[in-house]
Amino acid sequence: MSTEKKATLTFTDGTAAVEFPIYGGTIGPDVLDIRKLYGASGKFTFDPGFMSTAACESRITYIDGDKGELLYRGYPIEQVAVHCDFLDTCYLLLNGELPTEEQSQDFDGRVLRHTMVQEQMSRFFLGFRRDSHPMALLVACVGALAAFYHDSLDIQNPEHRFVSAIRLLAKMPTLVSMAYKYSIGQPFIYPKNSLSYTANFMRMMFGTPCEEYAVNDVLTRALDRILILHADHEQNASTSTVRLAGSSGANPFACIAAGIATLWGPAHGGANEACLVMLDDIQRQGGIEKIGEYVGKFKDKNSGVKLMGFGHRVYKNYDPRAKLMRETCHEVLAELGLENDPLFALAMKLEQIALEDDYFVKRKLYPNVDFYSGIVQKALGFPTSMFTCIFALARTVGWIAQWNEMIGEPDQKIGRPRQLYTGPVRRDIPQQFRRD
Ligand code: SDX
């Protein structure tokens, strides 16, 4: 971090002025190092939702919200999504560089040879109702992985961290497909390591013991690209959760389970499921003719509904992933002969209307990664309830890379924010409430 710039904070209440160093990164906004503020002034900063707070230094992913730019270790998402596959992207995010052919073979081989889970885990599912939301099963199963891997829980040991990373990357597709199979009453399909990572996942999801599963290269490549688009995204809510959980020294399986739980929310990774539910709703109520009525609701604070898949804390321009997702959506629908899919037509019309509406334009609300992902995942055969599980599968590598980076920081500390307290001052328990 470069620093020669400084900021001085003066107070009108007689508190002595405090000077802060300003650090600059390679690209993006400078930061004020305010770590000494409380010691020097007895005051905290106040930033609910972290609208203006950088919680860490990172070298992994960069987002320019105004330009609509996303870089994975410096490479634009438009290039990574087209020129790389998902395991290349995992290697890049974890190691900082794209793999050579030899490194790729070694890494891919390690991941593909760790895809099975301990057999006892298949009985774990029996404790759940068949109609449980698959995210509930995923949170439980990923956290439960810690029960099996006592040999790799020393997070200060880089080798343990690497082994845990491989295990998580390798087993997420297996666990996600087990959650799905359990929900539809079909037998679990064991991984087939001669297939690619994504083809293996699709076979575990859609294959049955009764017949050979035919890999469709176009659909497999489309899903591989969807995984790449969701792989990492700077300090979003679930990644910040993983970092905070990891800062306490919790094991990697517990940290990733916490990330999955956070991703579940409809304001975050649950938005793709909510977006498809919204599009299905509009379609049922009359489709494109009804869009105007719905847009009116999205703009009405009292309606309690938002245009799901639109808006973003960082992007105040088009989410580059949404553009790539729309292209992928088009490819998949064409491959499946669904070019006239009514939901895709409805989504494109809704996008066009919203982008011309002053409410959305003024607030710089654009489609985000979740706007088209539900349509393409539904076309690929995934039920709506599985969309966020697919997001979690993809984001696992980002969570691990960010967790690894945090653990590896020399001055790593437990995360412990403070507060503005506005509750009652000290008081005694009245006699009538005392049980002694
Ligand atoms: C993801 O952080 C990440 O990087 C996340 C993610 C990742 O890869 O990890 O990119 C993945 O989570 C994408 C976002 C998915 N969520 C949705 O699509 C849900 C719908 N979007 C909104 O809930 C909202 O846009 C957020 C949560 C995404 C962002 O909210 P902010 O930054 O807190 O902004 P805000 O809620 O303060 O909105 C600003 C204004 C408000 O109106 P005013 O108070 O100014 O009048 O815009 C309005 C909001 O009411 N607004 C919307 C809206 N999003 C914001 N109004 C209607 N529909 C929407 N979708």
C-alpha cells in the first residue's frame, strides 16, 4: 500500500484533531487508516451496512461499480468466462495466476479424486423431510464435514488449508446433488471422475442408475460459465461472513457453512430464486401486459416488493456478469429449442422497461447477476429451489480464497466491531421483579 497522503479530522467539541494516513491500492478508492481513532478521540466511526468501510486489504477480486468492471486477479470477467474453465478459475482465485498445463492437470486431478463424501453422510439426509429446502441441507452437511476431517483443521498450517480447500471444492457438487436427489426421492449418484468437474456435477444431478447419462457439451459449458460468473465478488455479505467467522479461528468447514447461510438471503444469493418466482408470478397474472402494474409495485416502498435481480450495492452500472448471463441464457435456450421461452421474453421486456424508467435510472438500478441466472438454470433442468445451492457451489472457491488470504495476513485479528449504544443507562432491578 502506498502512503504519503494524510487526512486530518477536527472536532467542534474540543477533542484534539486526529491525523490519519491515507493508503492507495493498485486501483480503486484510497482508504483512511482510522485504527487509532478511538484511542486518540474516544470516538468510533458509524457505518451500518459498511457503505464506506473497507474491512480488509485484498488482492483477489476488484469491482469498479461505476464502470461495471469485474476483475479476477486482474483478468476481466469477460475474458475469464470465455477463455477459461471453472477449475482454471478456481486455481487462479486461489493461487493468483492461471495454471500451466502441468499445474492444471495436478490441480484438476486432486479435485476430481476427492469428490466422494464419507458414506455415513448419505444417512445424514434421512433426518430431514424430503421437502426441506436444499439450502438447509447444504448448510448442515458442509458444517458436518468438520466431523470427518480432524486431520486438516489446523488453520495455521498452509498444507491443512490446501487440503481443506480441495475437499470443499471437490465435495460441494456431490453434496448439492445429494440434496437434490433426496428431495425428489431418487438414489444418490456417485461421482464419475473420468468426467470434467461440471459434467460430473450434471450427471450426479440428472443421471439415474437405470441408464447412461449423455453429457451435452453445450449445456455443460454453459453451466461451467455460470459457475465462473459466481466464483468470487470482493467483500459481499457472505464473503464478509466467512472472513469474520475465520477470524475467530473457526475451521474452514464451519466458515463455509456460515457463508452458505448468509448467501441464502433473498437480498443476496437467494435473489435468483426470488427473481424466477417473481417472473413466474407476472407470467401467471398475464405476462408482458401486466409488467406496467408490477413495475408500479416495485417503485412503491409500501408494496414490500422489489424488482428482484435488479440493483447492487457496488454496481451503479450494468453488472458485467448479467450481460454474460444473458448471452449464456440465449445459447442454452437455442440449444434446447426454447428460443421462445416466455420467461426470457418477459425478463428482457422487464429489463427494457425498467432501464427506461426514471425511478430505476435515477437510482442507478441495473440488472445484476441474479436477473437472468434463474431462467438459464431452469432451462438447464434445475428446480428453482436449487438455484442458490448452485450459487453456493460456485462461490465456495471465492470464500476459500478470501478466507485463506485473511488467515495468511501477518497482522490478522479477530473481527470485533463496536456500536452506538442508545439503550437504557445503568439502573437497578425494582423490588417487584426480584426473586431473591
Ligand atoms: C448479489 O454484494 C455483492 O457483491 C452481492 C453479489 C455477489 O456476487 O456476491 O453481487 C450477489 O447479492 C446480487 C444482488 C441480488 N439481490 C437482489 O437482486 C435483490 C434486489 N436488490 C435489492 O434488494 C438491492 O438492490 C440490494 C440489496 C442488492 C442493494 O441494496 P443497497 O445497496 O442497500 O441499496 P438500497 O436498498 O439502499 O437501494 C437504494 C434505493 C432505495 O430506494 P430509496 O430509498 O433511494 O428511495 O434503490 C431502491 C431502494 O428502495 N432499490 C430498489 C431495488 N434495489 C434498490 N427498488 C426496487 N427494486 C430493487 N431491486
